[in-house]
Amino acid sequence: MKTVKILPLLLLFLVVSSCSSVKVNADYDKKVDFTSYKTYAFYKSGIDKVEISDLDKKRILRSIEEIMLAKGFMSSETPDLLINIFTKEREQVDVNQFNVGWGYGWGWGWNPWMMNGSSAVSSYPVGTLFIDIIDAKKKELIWQGEGEGVLTKDTNKKDEKIKEFVTKILEQYPPKKK
């Protein structure tokens, strides 16, 4: 019987812990030759509009800069690329019902005529980070990466969480030729 009462907590832990990774997507203009771009700068007027703390903006921009440098791009006053960011946050609410009992034709286990049921409700913040890469000369969006994952309020873990978001998003840039 103790197993039946612990099972909902274990399943809830599994659900919440499985949500901790960052899911990424990227889209780009397939007519663009990405090999011609060598320099970048941040799109200040766009970044100034992002409604997050200045500390989080600095964390994101530092991570982007670190990864772009590692990929061989150089920061420049006259860049080939402009990099902009945008963020969204929402509260994810999960309601899980766990019911175990005896039911007609089902035997012991899960069934539609449940007894001894319990519910677990959990909520956590989910954030989305968009990284836009713009052709500086044409002022056209050429690549957009998006990462979504669970956020943390723990200031000790913010740096590593933001770096995880940025790293996974920019793994997609530049797009690989097929």
C-alpha cells in the first residue's frame, strides 16, 4: 500500500525532471550563403526592448558572444550580421491524477472505476529564447533559433541555464548544407 502512495510522487518527479532540457528549433533563408558572413554585432535597439532584467540580458549576450567567437566570428563596428534576442515566459501547470483500484474485467491496476485516487498539481516557469540573425547590409532576417525550457529563479544556476539555452540554440547556426 505504501508503494501505491509513493507512486504519484515518483511519477511527478519523473515528469518535472524530464522537462528540464531545452527544446530547440531553427529556421533560415535557404537562399543565403552563410559562409560569406564573418563579423557580427548586437542589434542594440532591438535588445533594449527585451523585457527581462539587465543582468539576464548580460548573461545571454555574454553566452552568445562566447559561442560566436568559438565558431570563428569576430565582433565588429561594421558587421556582416546583427544579432537580436527576444524572450517569452509562461507558467506551465501540470495536473496529474493517479488512481488505483479494482474494476470489472480489468483485474488489479488502472481502471475507469477508480478508488484510492490522488491528484498532484505542479507549476513551473517555462521560457522561450529567440535568437535572430540579421543580414546587416540588407536588414533582413536570415536565421532564427528558438529554445524552450524550464527556467530557474536560483541565481547560482542562472548562468549555466542561460548558457545551456544559448549553446543548444546556436548549435544550429550556421545551418548545415545538405
